[in-house]
Amino acid sequence: MVPDMSTTRRRSTTGLRKFLDPEQQRDWIEGEADLIDAEERSESLEQRFKYVARFEKLLRRPQAQDVLEILGLYGQTCIPIPRTTERHYWSVSCLPSTSDKPLIRVNASWMELFTLYADGEGLRARFLVHLSHFTTDDSPMQGDVDEAFLEHCVTTPEDVGHFFPRGEDIFGITVRGSASIRKLLAERRILHAIRTFNVTHMNRGRNAYQASHCYSLADTMLAG
């Protein structure tokens, strides 16, 4: 019996490629496609109740409203078909127990994508992206960061910084203040870079952080 090669390919396909072919992914990254997402979410009530207390604790923080609004913006613009891929290909954690004490963190595969921290009574954000999207010559060279562009993307130049995590072609951007975080997320080139990085890691397979997914936070991300 001759094997069905199309079935074999489907079984061997990993990550976001199970749902979107490379052309659909590219079109979405470029802002040229409105993807059709699932109408219903696949939800675990046990998992939802597991993090209700942490979510309620977050709501008592002075930054809570800004956190929810920015997280909603990120979920609606930076993650493809978020209902279809929720928890299994991306997740959001609430007050995760890590040494840097974040308020929320979004992950995919084994990678952090986006984190929000308390900064006094305000916010500080951290984005991970590809370094080559933020150099003056599109090369992954740390000495060629386009700092002028980054400063253009926030309300005041002092609000933006950067760092170099371990890993080839990975770049970290830090932003202080909710106004600057929103301005950064509205910049077309920034959005393109964030989408590209997120798709890269969603294509690497199942999310390793499924157990820390907070459905209450995801409600905000999927409200749009």
C-alpha cells in the first residue's frame, strides 16, 4: 500500500505551520492578511481556577488597568490566530515566580516574548526580537544598533533601552512608561519585528509553559 504523503506531511508539521502555511504567515507579518481564528476557545477549568488568586492580586496593583490594556493590545496585534493557538503555542503567566518579579509574561516554545514589570507605580516593558531588524544594515552585529530609530518610537528618548540576551540574533528592548509602550507597539517596523520573532518561536513546536497559562489574563488578550 502506498502511503498518503499529504497525511505524512501533516503529521510531521510542527508549530504554527499546522494552521497557517508560510505564505499566510508572511502576509500576516506584513499586515496584509486578516486571519480567520477559531470562534471558541479550548479551555481547562482546572487551569483557569489555578491562577484566579494571582489574577485578583494583580488587579489590586496600581498598574493593573494599564497592564490589561497593553496586554490586550499585544494579544490582538502580535499573536496570530490567538484563540486557535492559546496555551499550546503561546501562554501568558500572571505574577510568575521568577527572580525578576514580573507582573505578566508571554511565552512561546521555550522563549520569552514579552514581559511587563512594575516601575514604581508605572510600567516597564521588555520585548525580545531579532537583532537584525534593529541594526542600521540589517546585520546581527551588536555594534550597529539603530538607536535613533528606537528613540523615535517612544515619547522621550530616555524611555527606551536595549540589551543583548544570549542567543544568536536575539535583541532585547526595554521601554518605560505606558505611553511609550503604546507608542512603540503602534510603530509599523516594530510590529513587523515583533510578529516575525513570535512566529519564529511559535513554529518551533509546543509551548513549554502551558502549565503557567492564566486564562483570566488571556481573556483580555482575546477580547478584541
